[in-house]
Amino acid sequence: MSATLEWISLVAIAGVLWLGGGQVANRQITFGELSAFVLFARQIFDPLRQLAEKFTVLQSGFTAIERITAILNEPIEIRDPEHPQTLPGHGRGEVRFEGVWFGYKPDEYVLRDLNFVIQPGQKVAIVGPTGAGKSSIIRLLTRLYEPSRGRILIDGVDIRDLTQMELRRCVGVILQDAFLFSGTVVDNVTLGEEYDLEQVMAAAKSVNVHDFIAGLADGYQTSVRQRGTNLSGGQKQLLALARAAIRQPRILILDEATASLDVSTEYTVQQALEVLLRDRTAITIAHRLSTIRHSDVILVLKKGELVEIGSHEDLVATNGLYASLYALEMMAA
Ligand SMILES: Nc1ncnc2c1ncn2[C@@H]1O[C@H](COP(=O)(O)OP(=O)(O)OP(=O)(O)O)[C@@H](O)[C@H]1O
Ligand SMILES: [Mg+2]
């Protein structure tokens, strides 16, 4: 647009000059005057063009403001209760789902009437085809979403009666892709909470991660780039383990936590996990059934419904969905 404007104006000015020249009798324009004219004309139009460019920048700024306000105006659905309860001090991480229904959209249920109890200290695995609702169970347990119907209890307390802070403290989650922030290794383990360096080191030692951290360029003060781009997937996962270990959660959840690791890193992580899971309720989600066959209880989920429940041996003997998934895996191996 500014180029057209420039042309129109140039022609207009040339016209004015020509008319003006007509009044100055019989005078020819010199080459010097012509080049001066062109140069001055540029000097007029450059700032105008710059103004036009700034206008587009301003415009995209306004669009950004609009989008940010739309997010800020989004109503907060999950709030802390007015009179929060606390978890009983003697509780050791019992999880109970009572008639839980849930859908991301109203009337499109992805979880249907779930009823189960996980005893304190039990190692439980959730398996099922992709899209069955495994991760959704975890999102409900950590209260990222609320059930449409039914309730979830931890050590006998409805999680809606807990503050989100307390819930986060008692439930630790390790996902397939650990999220790291830019900052030091220590920052990424403490997440801004008050732990001193000794505590961070003790947590790292407890899950065999100390040697790895000590081997980094600046040890515990090594800076981690945004999203941990200077660390490998396995290394990020090791930091996530230390992050969980320092908080000593009653319940630890692993959603495909070792799926993207190579065999030797997976072995290190598995060893660390064994330490971390001792005396703790653990819920593991895994596609590879070989990694969860030693679980105390296996919950088999299909299209949001709990179709089988039992130990590996029980389920293989039942000859249902689990047995067929397991047989498939054995065939592929
Ligand atoms: N944020 C979301 N919004 C709408 N629907 C979703 C959302 N997340 C998941 N779903 C739907 O919910 C269903 C269950 O998804 P979920 O992530 O719990 O599956 P999953 O069992 O963990 O699968 P996978 O093994 O692939 O991780 C799927 O049909 C999925 O399309
Ligand atoms: Mg999932």
C-alpha cells in the first residue's frame, strides 16, 4: 500500500514542479536538480513507510492483548474448598474411586462408572488400548479435571475437600516427557520450594541420580535451558525422579515414564524407581505389559470401563482382554 502511495505522491509532486516550472520561463531542469529531487523525495517517503510498518506491529500487538484477556477472563473451574480438610497423618495412600463418571464434553463419557480401591503401598498398573482413558484417570486423581459424577477419596478424604496444594504434595506424577524449566538443576528439583542443597543431594542419592548430576559441567549448579533442551530424554527423566523423591509423596503415578528411554537408561531408571516406590502406593501406566507384570493388581480398561481386575496370573488364566494383549506382545517379542 505504501509503495502505491509513494508513486501517487511522486507523480503529484512532479506535476506541481512541472506546473511551477511552467511559470519560471524557459528554464530546463539540470541533472543535479533531478537527482536532488529524487533523494529528497525518498527522505519524505521513508519515514512514511516506516510509520506504516509500525502500524502492522501495533495491530498484531492488539490481537495479542485480545487473546490474553480472553484467557484471563476464563472462569476458574477448580477451586479450593472454603473449609478444607487435611489428610489423616497416619494415612498411607489409599485411593478409592466410587462410581466415577467423566467426560471432557458433557454427555460424551470417556470414563464410565469406575469403582476400585487401591490399598496403601500397593503397586497397581493400569493397562488398556490407546484412548481407553488411562491418562484421564490420572488427570482426575490429580484434580486437573473434576468427575461428572461420583467421588475420589485419598485416605478416606474426598479430594475436593483438600486444598490443591495438599493434594499436589501427596500425589507425585512422572510423565513420559519430564518438563524442565530454565534455571539450575537445583531449581528444577526444588521448584522454588524451600529445600537446602543437602536435601536435594540426599534425594538425588536416594534414587541413584547423584552421580549423573555430579558428572554434569557445573554439578548441581548446571544451568538447564528452557524445556531442558541441553539434556537427553533419559537425563530429564532422572531429574524428574529426584524431583519426586524430595517431596516424598504418599502416592506416585508413572504415566509411560520409561517408554521413551533406551534399554540401558531404562534399566537405571527402573532401579531408581524401585527405591522410590518402596513403601509407597504406586500407579503405573504402561503399554509394554512386560514392565508391569509384577504389579500387585492390574486394572484393565476398555473404552472407559473397567473390564478386568486382578494379578497377572489371574488375568492370564481368565483368558480375557489382558490375556489377548499379553499373547500379542509375546508373539511380537
Ligand atoms: N483434553 C481432551 N479433550 C477432549 N478429549 C480428550 C482430551 N484428552 C483426551 N481426550 C479423549 O479422551 C479419551 C481418553 O483419553 P486418554 O488420554 O485418557 O487415553 P489413554 O488411555 O491415556 O491413551 P494412550 O494410551 O494413548 O495414552 C480419548 O478418546 C481422547 O480422545
Ligand atoms: Mg495416556
